[in-house]
Amino acid sequence: MSVEFIRLVIVATATGAGYQIAHNRSGPESAWLAIGALIGACVGYVAGGLAGRSVLRGFRHVEATVDRAPASRILAGGLAFMMGAFLAAGATLPLFFVIRWYWAYPVSVVVVCVAGGGC
């Protein structure tokens, strides 16, 4: 189920990207719009299958790892992640007042992921 959902999202995105690329290259009344959308859908179908299977393999690995770990260790890891993420979010909050939001947002996301240990 998850492979098909991930594939659907990637196919829809790639189809739109192919359409936009063809629209920018040839114009709004061209037959290349359908060809661009078709090529985008084909690329998205293959890429979505690869991404979906990779995600599914990762979920299975996480499930097997969590199944062997004691509950106290999982709870401690979750609490440490949340504490690190909240501290990093608080530390990066002043960035939004110093630099523009489109620079501050990705920087704060990276800092939260690194400090929380989630990426």
C-alpha cells in the first residue's frame, strides 16, 4: 500500500513537472505539452517505484530493530530526540528576525534535524 501511494505522489509531481517544462519550452498551444507530461509520468512511475520500495525496506528495517530493543531504550531515545529538537528550534528562532524567512527556514530545519538526531 505505501509503495503505491509514494509512487502516486511522485508520478503526479513528475507529470506536472514534465508539463511545465514543455510549457516553458514550447508554449501553451503546443502538442509537446502532452509529450512532456507523458515523459514526466513515465519517469515518475519508475522513480516512484524505486523510492517506494526503498522506503518500505527502511520501514521493515526500523521495525526489526525496534522489535529487538527494550522499551526503556526507545522511550529514552524519543525523549532525547524531542528535547534536542525543541532546544534547537528555540535556538534558531532568532534567525527569523535577522535574515529573510526563506533562508532562515531551511537553516532551522537542518539544525533541528541535526540536533534532534532525526535526519
